[in-house]
Amino acid sequence: MRHEDHITQDEFAAMGEGHLAYLRQMTSDDMRAKFPSVQSIRPGLNLWALFSADGTPLAVSDDRGSVLASASANELMTLSLH
């Protein structure tokens, strides 16, 4: 692959901005460690988190369906990450 065929991580994220979101199952402990602003989430929970293409958290719930509904309401195509 030629150098000009590569895109940066930022360019890749920008391509999906406003169109793509990713869904990821996380523990509340992982969320609290990664996003200090969510310290009010109780420790020890299994959660579903929806993130924008650039990694910004959009929604968090213990119910996968409600997170997917949030993505659908905002016309976002979702991808799952494990």
C-alpha cells in the first residue's frame, strides 16, 4: 500500500462523525476510569456505552436496547466493539 493510501485515526473518525457510532459493553469501573466526569455511576455494573466515531461518549445504560434506540433516534448507524 502506498503512503498516500493511508488515513490518520483522526481522519477516519471524522469520516463517520454524525453518521456512525459504536456500541461497546463495559463495566462501570472501566467507564469511571476512562471518563472521570461519570464518577456518579455506581461501581460494579455491566453497562452498554454508545460512542461517536471520535470516541466521545453519547449514551450509557445497563440496557442494550435503550442505547440502540438512542442511536436510532439520532439516525446513527451502530457498530459493535468487543
